[in-house]
Amino acid sequence: MLCEFCGGETKKKSVKRQHWLNKKLYIVEDVNAEVCTECGERYFHAKTLDAIDDYLSKKHTVKAHIDVEIVSFSQAVA
């Protein structure tokens, strides 16, 4: 497939994805994606995203926990 941003070729790759579900952030590893070899843009099939939602909605294995800060950048620029 061709990247819709730069026109580069994409290649199938396993990647990490930040995924929000029910106001909760997950880092999901080993997700199949098409990744542009030129600009790095990533494309995920709808079936893959639905499968992630389904997996996270059920009891699942947690590999690790991390702390994440949420900041407002607009306040830093003012």
C-alpha cells in the first residue's frame, strides 16, 4: 500500500501502539501495522483495532505498569 501522506511504500511490521479504551491508556505491544518506509506513518486495519478493544475489555495479562504525567503545553508557552 502507499502512504497517503508522502506516497512512500508501506511494509508490514509489528509495533507498539498507544491505545485508549474507556478513558484508560494502554501500551499494546506486538500489534500488526503497515508502516511507511519513508516517513514512518502507521496504518492499522479496523479488524486489528477491534481485536485490541475486545482483548482489553476482558481479563488480560498485564506485562508492566508505568506512571504517566499529563501536562498542558499551552500553559508552558504563555
